[in-house]
Amino acid sequence: MILFSWVLSNTLLIAGFFALTYAFYALLRPVASANSSGSELPFISILVPARNEESKIGRCIASLLAQDYPNFEIIVIDDRSTDNTARIIQSYVDADEKNRIKFVHGKDLPSGWIGKCNALAHAVNYATGEWFVFTDADTYHKPNALADSVHYAVKQQADMVSFLPTQELGSFPEKLIMPILLSSFLLGDPFHQVNDPECHRAYAYGQYIICRRAPYFAVGGHQSVRNEIVEDHALAQVFKDKAYKIEVADGRSLYSVRMYTDLNTLWQGWTKNLYSLIDSRIPNLLIILFMINSVALFPFVQLLLVCQKIFTGHTDSLTLSLLALVAVQFLLIAFWFEKTSQHHAGVDWRNFFLFPFGSLAVSALYFHAAYLVVSGSQVNWKGRSYVVNTAKTIQSSYNPDFNQAVDTNVNRDVREVSTIR
């Protein structure tokens, strides 16, 4: 009876998660094709921070240059790369006859700043657009991306919109870990409360954010979230707290992203912010791991236990009921896998059988991320080290005089750029 109770409760739990996932996709707003003429389209500044992205930055810039949009500039920031990133950026600058690329060299990282925030806070001073698009160096943009995203944001009268991407999964570690990890995030806001201005919930997909220029500067831009380890969520929260309209929409038709290419970069990339994504709380950690293992691990364990009963001669009605419940579980997670795979490029039906191993790997990743925060250990990313606290910010010796100096330098940069223009 204990096994039956476990299987029954797990079946009901999976059914609930299945319903929440389908609710997420049913309410995820699609992005329609733009039909505006060139005279109606605002000028856009696309900002791309890049640190040690020699294998990805060329593809990103090339896709941005190929946009079906007449009024844009690309501002690429080399954030003190130690590889060939800067040389590759310069090659695209030299080859672009329309002079659409501005190459900005990043400044030293001040104490208490996240690298990406520091790079963007500096580079945004060179942007002249009415709208800003913040996108990562590991993204690939379809030719319609800029036109459709701008059209959507204007039509929705939004101040900030971010778009859920297609995740490109190539290596075995990516296919093992990423589908389970990314799909679990969908349960965090299945009814898209982020799109409800009356709800406090706010987040953004940092790989592609479009926002209006005036609200961005009004809230303090990336300087306002300079020490936040999950800076995209924090920036969205600042926008919403200031009563600006933010939204999340489906970006499958716009762009894709290859976040990591091997186990090392995947592990480092997620351990720096995974615990912060669940608000750095132990109860949240236990809940999310229970949810993940209930869907991706327990059905396989229960199937083995039921098969063991059958092979040892226990083929009574209770055993058949157990087998039927386990079959329902596998049917539900098969549909769940098919649905979530809409945003996962590079996976096929064989990856379904990686679920139990992926669940264990994701559990280890969560525990490691939590340990680094709770113990005060450093997290490392692209040659930089941070200590992340339970407030989801990095540890630093905050100095008001120093930050006032930073503000002064930013204002000076604005004057210098205005003089150049």
C-alpha cells in the first residue's frame, strides 16, 4: 500500500505540473510579424556586451547586421576580453560599409559591480536610439527579429519586453541538464503574472530585452542593479516598481541562444546564479528539487519497482493498477517533454530516456550553487570571481564616495559622447 500511495500521489503531482506547463504555453503571448513602414519605425540601439566570446560573437554580429530593419545601430562592448573577441569585433566594424557598428572598449570593473552591468552602463552612453535592445553575444537573431520585437513592444505600449528564446543544445551535458532545468523554470509563473501590472512579480529573459530609452535612464539603468547577480530579473523589478509596463513574450520566431557549449561552462554559468533564481531560500531549494525529481526521476524508479513485482510473480489487481498509474505518468511526461521541446533545439526522443540522470545532475547543480552562497565561497565566471550572498547580490565594500565618483564619470562620458555626435 505504501508503494501504491506513492505512485498515486506522484501521478497526481505530475498531472498538476503538466497542467501548469500547458497553462504557461497557452498564455505565452506570440509575436506577430511587423507590417509598419520604414517611416513609422523608431531608431534602435542594439547593445551587445562580450567577454571572451571569440567562438560566438561573430555569428551574433552577422545576424544583427542582416536585420530587415532600416533604422538601427549596433554597439558592441568588449568587456576586457582575454581572447580574440576584440579582434573579431573589429573585423566586422571594418567590413561594414554602412558604419552601423560602434566598438566600445570596456572599463575596469569597479568594486561591487557585476561585469555585464558595468559594461552596459558604460556603453549605453554611446546609444542614440529611442529604444534599446540588450542582447547577449551567444545569441543568433533571425532577420525579422528587430522589426517584429519593436512592433510588438510599440503595439503593447510596453516600456520593457523580454522574449523567451529557443535554446540551442549541442553537447551531451547540455542535452542532459538544460531541458530539465529550463522546463522547471516554467512552473515559476505559469499564469504570466509578470504581464499583469497589478502583480508585483517581475522578471526578464536577459538574452533579449527591448526597452524605451527614457524609462531606462529614469530608473537608473544598469547602474541601479550593478551588484545583482541576476541582473535581468532585477532590472525588470526596478521597472515594475516604478510603475512602468513590462511584459514577457514568446521569442521563438525571433532568436535562439547557445548559452553553454560544455560541462565546465554550463556548471560555472549556472552555479553563479541558480540559487539566487529561487530567492536563496532553503525551503525553495527543497521544493524545487522535489518537483524536479517527482517528474524526471520517480517515474523511472517506480517503473522498476512495479516490474520487479511482476517478474517475481505478483500480478494481482493492485500490481496492474500500479502499472496503469505508471503508464499514465510516462504518457504525461512524454507530452510534457514534447511541449517543452518547442523551445529546445537539438533534442529528440532519445533525450527522454536521459531524464533520471538529468534529474540527478540538476539536483547536484542546485546543491552546489546553494553551497557556494551559504558558505560564502566564490563563484567564477569568465575569469572573474564573485561572492554571492542570500540577498542575491555580490559582496563588496560599498563606498558612497567611490560610487559618487562612478556617477560623475558616467555623466562625463555622456557629455563626451554628446560632443562627439
